[in-house]
Amino acid sequence: MWCEPFGSKIDRTNSAKMRSSYSTLGRWWCVVAVTVSLIVTNVGADEHNHMYEDHEEVVLWMNTVGPYHNRQETYAYFSLPFCVGAKQSINHYHETMSEALQGVELEFSGYDIDFKDDISPTEICMVDLTEEKHKAFIYAVKNQYWYQMYIDDLPIWGVVGKEEDKKYYIYTHKKFDISYNGKQIVDVTLTPERKELLRVGAKIKFTYEVNWKPSSVKFEDRFDKYLDPNFFQHRIHWFSIFNSFMMVIFLVGLVSMILMRTLRKDYARYSKDEEADDMERDLGDEYGWKQIHGDVFRPASNVMLFSALIGAGYQLTSVVLCVITFAILGELYTERGSMLSTTIFVYAATSPINGYFGGSLYARMGGKQWIKQMLMSAFIVPALVCGTAFFINFIAIYYHASRAIPFGTMVAVTCICIFVILPLTLIGTIVGRNLDGQPDYPCRVNAVPRPIPEKKWFMEPAVIILLGGVLPFGSIFIEMYFIFTSFWAYKIYYVYGFMLLVFLILIIVTVCVTIVCTYFLLNAEDYRWQWTSFMSAASTSIYVYMYSFYYFFFKTKMYGLFQTAFYFGYMALFSGALGIICGDSGVLRYKSLCAKDIFQCKD
């Protein structure tokens, strides 16, 4: 038995009266208390180590209930007038901070279930269907409410009722078929049965039964039944990977041609110009990227924001790579809240990366207010996430939904930002400024900016920015469908190998597209390449967000203010984070794009 870093586990014993829950701030006290409890009670079975002795109690947790088409609009299971079993209730707080953020509301069912002990149909309780309870059940059946439960951390779903011939029925009997292998539970199946007509004044009896049977399924494979290989490994998925890979080959070839052939011609022309005398040079046609060598290293406008976004991009890229790797190696999707907990931990741990790259870039560009820049770099992403989440939280509170974030969780997130992310970002900024903060440009920057000549409309930065995101989006939009479906529908995403490959393809495509866009911009003698290169790659997020509108209206049946605000709010965050990652990949290192061997200057 153990306690997780962001929360506490429940102390299960043979006596229901001895069960208790622990505060999320009491991690070490939890360890001590659990150890003492095990010594005193001499209990070896536990729902968190998934080992049970014969006749050992198995806890059924009730989680949430909500409309089927609005997956994120969930409410506490007992917000509907269901009744609790006869057994003593166990008060349960959020086990982890990620569960609190995801709206997990576990409550003890009161069902008497023991390991390997079959239970014949047994009455849970009797409900007098008053007018208020009748309306609640009618509303739930009309909106196709489903509920979720957990046994031994295995999720179970069931439907509340059914509509037939404009009459509304509720399922009153829950049949649990539980399979075990040795001392471990490997499968749970719920079958709702016995329809009862909903009418005011009726007395509805809720019952349940449990059937145990041995199974040859290994414990390590028990989550496979929730996965859908036919959906995620469909040939269209493989075709999209192949299509993106061919796009990478094409773009790499295009970039190679531009850098090898076009630049070679430019070098030959510039070498000829240098050999000519002043009279011939003045009469010659001077144009191209070489003419702006005195301005190309000019700092970007709004240096502080630019460097903060670059630092945040490096951090987010590191987080994505780490979390995908952990998901591939550790199968994080099998444990409730593990993916979000890992993401929070990795994001906090990688804060020095943000400080290092953002702080060093700001110093090289001549920035003086480095503390202000460090604060912006540290909080630009958390501020956007928390601001969006807190706005949606007000709507969730109004709806009394389980997605409402508890105040204690808000305080915990704030403490992580202030006491973990901020100090680590400060350390990274100091290291970056000292190790990589000195400008080493091969050319002196002109005191007076060079006038930017007129150019064709398709060479304007705004047009380049809009066109730059088309190909990167084209390389990932099929994967976006699978990711959206796993988050907004009832699919569990598990093909993280595909995700890693697509992410690497996205980075390569973004880099290639940005190099091409930057070359054409500089060749038009426009030295405003920093923001253009960033935004031309980041514009991928615009197309992703536009695709989210298509997905919402044509691929889902979501409805209501809460679900709509939740969907478009968090899709805006997802698109924004993707844009920062792509923009950072496009810019690369500030001093790497304008390499010394390209801009060779004479003092």
C-alpha cells in the first residue's frame, strides 16, 4: 500500500469502521498511518496492490453520471435519487490532484461484495418515487444519462434507463460478472436489467447480484478489453502515417534544393560582385538576402514576449516527448489520472529548460529587464491554462458538475507554480544568461534600419504566416481526429507510438516549411524574419482550431452551454500549446538560422 505524490490512498481494512481517508497534504503521514494500520490489522489484501484473499471485501466505487453525448458534463452519481447500500459509507476525498482536475468523484456504493463469493439477487433499497425524483429520473433518461463505477480500478459503465413508445423506464437491477485469476481481478462486466416504468408514487426496488468466475486472462492484459484496435489501427491511420512520411521526404528534398542550388547561385553572384570594382558594383543589380546582412541580426520587436514564447516552446516540446515516452513504456492510460499527474510533474521538472533558452535568447537580443522576462516566461503558459480553467470552473459550479475544481486543488496548483516552477525557471534563466547570453553575430547591426522595399503580395509576412501552417496541419490532421475522438468520445487512446512518430514528422515538416518561408522573406530583403518564422509555423494552430469547429458540429452530438464552453475553451488551449511548439520548432535557435558561414561580413 502506498500514497501518491499529489494525494493519498484509502486505508482498506477488514473492518469498515476502521476505514479513513487522508488529506492531500499529508503524504508522509499517510505512509506512516498505512504502515501502522497494516501492522495492527495484519491485512495483506488491498485494492491498490490488487491482491485479494478469499472472502476479502471488494469495494465498488460510484463515480459520476451524465449525458452520453456530453462526456465532460458529469455529476456525482448520487446527484440522481439513487440510494446507497446498507453497508457503512466510506468518505472518500480525491486521491490525486489530477483526479480532482478531471472531475473524479468517488463515493462508496454500500454494496456488500466479497472476493469469490457469489451473491444472488439482493435488494439494495426501496425508493419512493416522489414528483421531484420522478422529474430527475425522467430528465436523465431523456438525455441518455450514463454512469461510471470502479471495481479494483477497472472502470464500468451502465445506462440509467431507456425510452420506449414515449414512456420512460429505469433499470433497477445491476448484474456484475467478475472474473479473477488467482488473487487478482482481471475483468468486470455490468449488465443493467429489469426495466421499471417511471411514474409518480411508484415504489422502485433496486437490486444487484454478483457472479464470480475464473479466467485465464493475465493481470497485465486486463485493460486490453477497453482498447479498440479496429479503430486506432485502421488502415486509414497507417495511410496517414505513410502520407505524412512522403510529405517529409518531399519537403526535405525541396529545402535541400533551395539551400544547395539556389544559395550556390547566390554565392556565385555575390562573389562576382565582390570582385568587381566600385563602378561596376554600383551599376549592377543588387538584390537578395545578402543585402540585409546589417539588419538581419536586429532584435525582434517585443523581445520579452518573443523570448518567453521560445522558452515556453522548448519546455512544452520536452514535456510532450517525455510524456509520450512514459506512456509508451509505462502504459499510463491504464491508471486513473496517471497521464495528467505525469504531465504536471514533467512540466514542473522541465522549467529550467524554459528559463535557459528564454533567458539566453533575451540576453543575446540585448534585453535588460531579465527578471520581468523570467516571470513572463515562467507564467505565460500556466496563466493561460489556469485562466481558461477558472473561467470554465464558474460554469461548472453553476451546473453543480463534478468538473468544478475544488478550492484546495486551486491552491495546490498555485503553490506548484510559485514554489516549484518559478524557482526552477529562475535557475535556468541565470544559467542561460551566463553560459549562452553573449551575442556573437558575424556582422555589426546597422544603426539605422534599412528601408524594406516593396514586394509582391504573396511575399508579405501576413500571407507567408497563413500559408506556412497548411502543410504542417496536413501532416497531422488525421491524427487529430483520433486524438479528438479519444478525448471527447468514449475511446481510450493508447497508440502512443503513432503519436510519437506523427509528432516527429510535425517537427520536421515545420522546420522545413519555416526554412523555405524565411528564405523567401529574406530574399525579398525583409529582415523581419523572427516573428514571421515563429508565426508561420505557429499558424498550424489556427487550422487545428478551425478543424475543431468542424469536428464539433459534424462528428459529435454535444450540446449545452457547459459542454460547448468546455470544448472550445480547452481546444483553444490545445491549439495554442501546439502553436507554441510549432513556432519554437520553426525558429530553432536564433543564432543557428543565420549561421556565420551564410552571412560573412567585412568590417
